[in-house]
Amino acid sequence: MSTLTAANSTLALSIQGLYDTPQIIQGYATDDAFATDDVQPVEVQMGVDGLLSGGFVPYPTVLNITLQADSPSLQFFEDWLTFQEADREAYIGDGYIAIPGTGMKYDLTRAFLTSGSKMPGVRKILQPRKFTLTIESCQPAPL
């Protein structure tokens, strides 16, 4: 029987031309490993007569990833940022998330690294670092 533990979840990412083989991301922050923002699949407008109209619009999925300051996967994201800056070009990633607790897998297609912290916050101990991917398609499927 499955439980709602997050400890057995997997996030794997590849970057075209940089990390062609998917890398398992490791070293997540304690209470904030990864999560998506809410999506907005419909745009609505209220007419001056009070009638509401709406329609589907394509939307990206925003995935936030938070890693401990000593995560072995930081090098993956630092390389992504560094190569984009050096080449002045966006590198595109793909990947998947597997969540055994819910029996679901999410395929990630055309992911862009749209934000990332350059270094950890320095406090009593080094703080987690955050990275954001904006993804063209996040499709669910059973595991």
C-alpha cells in the first residue's frame, strides 16, 4: 500500500547539448522540494452587460525546485545558468517527476531555466537555493 511520503519521489532532468542523459536531482530542502504554481487554462472577460465569456488558452507550467546548500545537484543548475550566460542562448531541458505515493508520473517537455539563485543565503547555516523552470508541457500519466 502506498503512503503520502515524498521521500521516494524522483525528479530527473536533461538539458539538450549539456546533460543529454537525465540526471536524478538530489538534496532537496526539508519542507520545500519541488512544486508547480497554479495554472490558468481559461481566460475570461466580463462584458459591460454582465455576461461572462471565456475560452481556453495554452499555458506554461512553472516548477519551483528548492535544494539544500550542499546538494550534489547544484552543479547541474549552476552549469545550466553558466552555459546560458556564456553562450547568450537558452538551453532547453526535458524530464519527469515520479510520485509513487500517488501512483503518478509527470512528463516535462521543453523546460527553460527562468530563474535561479546564484549562491546560498548565509545565516547560521547556509540556506537552500531556489530554481524555477517554465515548462511548455507537463503531462500526467499513471506510474
